[in-house]
Amino acid sequence: MSSVTAQSASPDALGGAAAMIQTSELTKFYPGAEVAAVDHLGLEVRAAEVFGLLGPNGAGKTTTAGMLGTRVVPSSGRAFVGGVDVVGEPARAKQLIGVVSQTNTLDRQLTVQENLYFHGRLFGFAAPESRRRADELLQRFQLSEWAGASVFALSGGMAQRLMVARAIFHRPAVLFLDEPTAGLDPQSRLALWDLVRELNGEGQTILLTTHYMEEADQLCNRVAIMDHGRILALDRPAELKRSLDAETVVVLRARGDGESLLARLRSAVPEIVRWRSEGDALELQVKGAERLVPRLVAAAEESGHEVLDISVAQPTLENVFISLTGRALRD
Amino acid sequence: MTSFQGAIGSATRPVSAASRDAMRALVLRDLLVLRKNLGEFIARTLIQPFLLVFIFLYVFPSIGQSVGGHGSVRESAFATVLVPGVVGISIMFQGIQAVALPLSTEFGYTREIEDRVQAPCPISLVAMAKVVSGAAQGVLAAIVVFPIAAVVHAEGVEAHLSVHLWILVTLIPLASVAMSSLGLLLGTFFEPRNIGLMFGFVVLPLTFLGGTYYEWERLAPIEVAGVHWLQIIVLLNPLIYVTEGMRAALTEAQHMPLYVIYPVMVLFLAVFLSLGLRNFRRRVLA
């Protein structure tokens, strides 16, 4: 936790890089709950970056995004979006925010095009301008042929695209994506990832919450790993993985007693830095990968453990999360 | 100050201007939906009044089973009581149908409200916009219903109507806003799965004890030990003031004094609106 320091409460204190989001000591207790959903969170999201909040369900990601989006009222602490105090001036802050929530919140009474058009009107666009931008976004998000259709006609992926189009309509300073690909089919997920990269390429600042480590890894410039309302680590995905100090993750399944197998492997391969067992499999994080598989297999078989299966992979953010919490992301 | 504040923070519009635009857009949206569903609006607005007048002013007199006594004089007297009552009940039903039902759905089922409250204005304005468009529909309903109530009846049965314009043009909007606020309160209170309860335990009692079929004064004979209990209980029913008010606006029939009707209706409006807004905030903000 020492890797994260609370930021100053005042945006004035910011030096250098522009911060689009800034929080200090941001805390949320839900009524009746004994532990804080978000616990003294200090966060700084820079302009034009994709910032990821990664953690299991209940880690406090959505609550954090909710507080920044003015929907959740903090118990204490401060939060600024685009320099505007979201607690003190929520109505003004909302001008700077675009939100794509986990659930489909499209207006069921309106057509696809009208959903965009009225969003524009809501944010003060005059009628002709709103119509023009709606059409432009429909084109860009490949929804033009659905313009006049009911939103009921849209597939999950299309509805998600329309929600993103709606959220960026008023050119928000920060786009919030809350678990944007939860429940999407793989193809739609990839399409959404492309979209996120494209928007970010145009300079859009994005705050993304996710419990898919791959999503955080693929999309985010920086990732804050959260658990129990706190940030456990915050860095670029590559740096987070490097912090494991292991280049390789080996998963090995073998017959026989796991304890003795582990002892045997550790003495034969001293580069093993971290290990844990999951069912009948051993997960080993190894520094250096010189002839790793043959050495492991030989060591196991020599001690009478018949190797059933072995796989080798690079470390993921999931491994980082496990090393920080001792639990898997989906537990 | 860092550079982004100049570029972003001060690039925001004044909240008052942004709120005005947002409020207008919210009402425009509701009116567009109304226009799209105009046929449905008219049908749902007319069906209940039509059935009421059809049964009471056509069927009953025709089969000699009239409410309010036999003979065209007594029947017409009842028609005079019923027609304003029907206008009043239509206003109330708009509060339910145009505000309570959609809100309950948007809160509990579609979650559309979550996006609506991201509008760049105070949250309460989102609720206010619903009340405004609900009230507009209430006024519209009153206008649509009136001809039906005046036209459908058996031969010889005729409501004696005389329009008091200034009462009409003040009371209908006032009643519409009050009932629309009631809709806000109910819509933010009842989950979609409990809508049946709302109809059974709120809407139905309000309807039957709302003075649609009788003048409030006429309840006096119902008493226990000298206490006119029913007359007293129905004073808690906001609809009674609406129907009595419509009687004042549309007929020469007896009605509660206007100096009671107006202030009490304003009071109900204030209570419904403040409780409704409080519920709304609680449901939206965590």
C-alpha cells in the first residue's frame, strides 16, 4: 500500500501533467455497512489516459466511479473532475462527465436516433446541431441503418455502442465506462476495445472499471488494483507485472503428494519466487526461464510424481492481484 | 491554477442555463413520447370516463335502475354530479398513468432513470420535469374527457352544466400538478412488482371515496353517534377536492367552498411534491 500516496485535496497543488480526475481521502460507507466500500482513496487520472480500476466484485470500483459521477455521495473526502468539485457542484460537474453504466439505460420509448438527439438537447445543443451530431455519431458507430428503430431491436453489442455514442455526445472531459464488456459476446467485446482505443487516440480521458484483467491489460495506460475499497497497487500494466519479479508462470499438474512435490521442485529450481496450489495444480512464478520445463518435469518425475500436464505463460494482472491479496480475482 | 482548469473547468456553462435547457429537453422528450402514443393516450384517458358515463347515464336509466333516483329529473341531477366527477377522476388517473407507472418502471426495471439523472442539472429538476409533463397530460385529459362526459347519456338524462371559466382555468392546472405530484410520490414509492398493491390499496380507495359519484355534502347522513365519520375520513382524500372543485367549475351544483378547495389542494400539492422529491433523491443517490 506504500506505493500509493494520497493526493492533495486541492487541484491547485497539481504540478506538471494535467489531472482530469483527482480524489483525496475519498471514502464511502453505505448505511448499515461496517466496512467502508471505498476507503480513503487518493487517485489522480491524467488527461488523455485510459485509467483502469481493476478488482473483484465488491472491491469498490463502481462506488468510486459512482462518486466521481455524482450518483454516490461520499461519506468524506474530496473529488474533482475536470477541476470541478463533484460533491460541491454536482450539476456543473455533470457537464464534464459521460457515463456508460453496466446496465442498458437507453430510453425505451425513443428510437435509436432520438436517444442521441435528446441527449444533445439535454446538454444544451440546439435542435439542428443536436440532429447533426446524432447523425454523425450514428454513422461513426455504424448504427445509421438502425436510426429509426426502437432500441429494443438492438443486440447487446449495438446497445452498448449506442450508450457509448450517447455518453461522448457532449464531448465530456471524462468518459466513465463501468464494466463495459460485462455480458457482451467475445466479438462485441473486441469491437468495444477497438472503440475505446480509438476514442482515447483522439485524446478522450477514460476511467474504466473492470474485473477482467485482460481488459485492463489491453486497454489501460495505468491500472489501479483495488480490493476492499483500497488501492493495492497502481502503475502501468507492464510495470505491475514486472513487480512480480517473475518472467514466467508455470502451472503444473502431477500425481502424488503436492507438498513433497513442491519441496522437490523448489530445491531443483531455485528461481521459483512464488507458488500456490489450486486444486491438484501447482502454480509457480519463476524468475528466468532457462530450460525451465525440462528441469521441472525431470525434478518431478525423479521424485516419483508423474506429470500430467504443464503449461507455461507470461504473468498476468491476475497473478499480480493474487500476489497482492492471496485470492483470485473471481473468488 | 493548472491549465486544465482554464480549458475544462471554466468551459462549463452556468448551471442555471444548463438546467433550463435540460429541463426543457426532459419535458420535450415526454411530449414527443406522448405524441407518438397519442392514440394510446386518448384511448386510456377515455376508457374509464366512457364506461362510467355509459353505465351510469345510459345503461342504468335505460333499464330503470338509476343511481340517484328515478325519473329524468333525478337522473339528470345525478348526471350533473357525475360529469364533473368524471373530469376530476381523469385528472387523477393521468397522475398515475403519466407519472407513477413510467417512473416505477424506469426506477425498478429499465433503470433508464440512471441516465436521465446524469443530465447537467440538479436531480430534483429531473423529477420536476416529470411532474410538469404529467400535469400537461392531466390538463389534456380534462379537455378530452369533457365532451364524452357531456355527450354520452340516455334520452332525457342531461347534465346541467354551466362553465365558470376562471375557476376552470385555475383549478384544472392546479389539480393536474397536485395529482401529477401524487404520481411522483407513488412512482418513487412502489416497485414495479408492487404496482398491484398500489392500485388495490391507494388508487381504488381514492377513486371510490373521491366524490366522483356524490357530493361531499351528501355524505352527511352517514354517521355513528352523531359523528359524520365518512365525511371526515374522505377529507384526507385529495381527489374529493378535485371533484368538488370541478363541480364548482362546471355546474351550479352544491360544492365545498372554494376557499377550502384551493388552499387544501395547494397543501396536498406541497406535501406530495416534497415527499416525492425526497423519495426521488433517495432512490437516485446512494
